Amino acid sequence: MSIGNSPDDNSPEDARPFDDDREDAREDAGASDRLSIGRALQQARIAAGLTVDEVSNATRVRIAIVHAIERDDFAPCGGDVYARGHIRTLARAVHLDPAPLLEQFAAEHGGRPAPTPAAPLFEAERIRPERRGPNWTAAMVAAIVAVIGFVGFTLVKGGDGGQSAKTPIAKGPQASTGKPVSATPKSSKPAEPKPEPSDSAIAAAPRDKVTVQVSAADGRSWISAKDHNGRTLFDGLLKKGDSQTFQDKEKIDLVLGDAGAIELYVNGKKIQDDFRPGQVERLTYTKGDPVTG
């Protein structure tokens, strides 16, 4: 009687695994090789050359939620419904097909969950900004400020205009212009050349005041004249042949834009200064002059 194993013991069929066991092993190996949802989204984002901030700006999903999903932490999403929406949005942003990821999420988290109450709204879901009504109070305040500013500006301009309209060009009790007013009608004959101002023309200037006559003899020039208080007596352009006379009890300050075109008579005497054409001069004359300032 031979001792040995029976044909049924340790047969090759017993050593081979069942087909079901091999299928389960392959599924387990595939599951271990498959990337998680968060890891797949992260690798796709990096491959697309995008940062978390750029993905957040493109999808309106908060940065903290993007980081959490890439760590496979879906709790900050506020529920499975919101998690599925974030997965779909992020997948499209990094150029992934969201369908396999949603199927994987359903398999790992028990299928499609019941609808979550819509009470907690997250900023990530608010694609469009909330519309607000117009701020009528601010608009009214702005309108009132604009009206007050316009009225004040009008009053200031009106006051300046009135003062300038009432202010004569030549100051002083004996101020006069160099152009005589003729009572005779104009004739067709050409006007005779005007004589240049002489010392005798303003020889009667009072000694207790300073009298300055400015004539544009050789061309036009801008001039400015002020009294001892700094008040403007004249500020404008003298054309060739025009003249202005100014008086003050203390001094006259002059600015000549083109001193070479100007002749000056101070207290009845001509100023013999060699002014060059185009030269700007600042002069001051007092009762004891003529002396250039």
C-alpha cells in the first residue's frame, strides 16, 4: 500500500487562484495606480502653467477651497453638491474632462447625494457681483456741492469783472492818455505823424507825486504798472504810438515786456536809458527821480 497524496490533494487547480480573485486584484492595482481627484487637478494645473491664484481668479473659487480640493479635502466646499460643482469648474479651467473626476467622486463618496439646502451661499458661487441700488444720498450731496461751487465761482468772477470794469486804466487825479480826443470829424487826408512827448508836455507834474508817462514809440510792448500799495494801474499791450500816464503819491513800479520799444518820461524828464529790443525791464520811480529803479 503506497503512501502518497491523493489526486485531489495539492493539485495544480488548487494552487491557482480563482478568476474572481484575479479580477479583484487587478481592480485593486488599478485603484492604487489611479490619481486622486485632487492630485489629478493639481498635476493638470501645473502642466497648464497656472498658479492657484490664477485658477481662483478664472473660476471665482476661493484660494483656500482650491488648496483644500487639491489635498482631497472637500469639507470646505460645504457639501457634495458644491464639491461636484467646484470639481467641474476647476477641471474645465485646467483643461481636464470633468466627467471621470465626477464619477470617481461619486464612487468614493457614495453616489449623488441628496440636494443640500441652499441657505449657505459661498462667495465662490457668486459669479456676478450683487447689484445695488443707486446711492441717492451721495448723488444729492455731490449735486449740492457742485451748485455751491458754481455759485461761488460766479460771484468771484462777477466781483472781479465789476472791479476791473470800474477801475480806470490810468490812476491818479491827473491821469490822462497820450491820445488827444479830436472834436473835428475825420478827414480823408492821411494823419500827420504825432509829435514825440517832450519835457514840456508833462512839465506841470506836481512835485508831491510821482508822474510816469510810458509811450510805445518804436513798436508795441506789453507793460504793467502798480502803485505803492501793489495795486495794478495797468496791465496790457501798448500798440505803436499809444501811451499811458500814471501818478501815485509815493512810487510807480513798472514792468516793460519790450523795453527797446518804450520811451519813458518821469516827473517831466525823459529817461535816457539804452534799452535793447526785446529786453524785459523792471523799474521803480519815486518823487525824486528820474533815476531808473
